[in-house]
Amino acid sequence: MVANALVQTRIDATVKEEAATVLAAMGLTVSDAVRLMLTRVAHDKALPFELLAPDEQTLAAVKEARETASISKGKRALQ
């Protein structure tokens, strides 16, 4: 399968750095980890981890992500 689609997302820099450090110890890059997760989601039709009740920080992050996505969609519509 040819990898020809680009996935971009915004995330807190500290979270990215911490995750990159953990993943590097496993021999993976952040891109590798995202690719693995999306491949599992497509194959299994489910997330490869259990979702728990979100805390306030998680709820705020989800809200921010949705607002950012909404703004991006609006900008594309204007182009």
C-alpha cells in the first residue's frame, strides 16, 4: 500500500516531546505510532485502547481540537 495521504494535528509541544522520547525508546517515531494506530482503527473498526471518562483537562483539549478543526474548515470554505 502506497503512503500518499498526509495527516496533520496540533498538540501541546510538551506532550509531543514526552511521547517522542517514549516512542524513541521503542524504536518508533511519532509518525510511526500514528500510522500504527490508524492502521489498527481501520482494521479493527475500534480504537486500540480503552477510553475512560474524561477529566477536565481532556474535555478542554477535545473542545479546543474541535474549535480548531471548525476554524480550519471555515477558512478552507472561504478559499
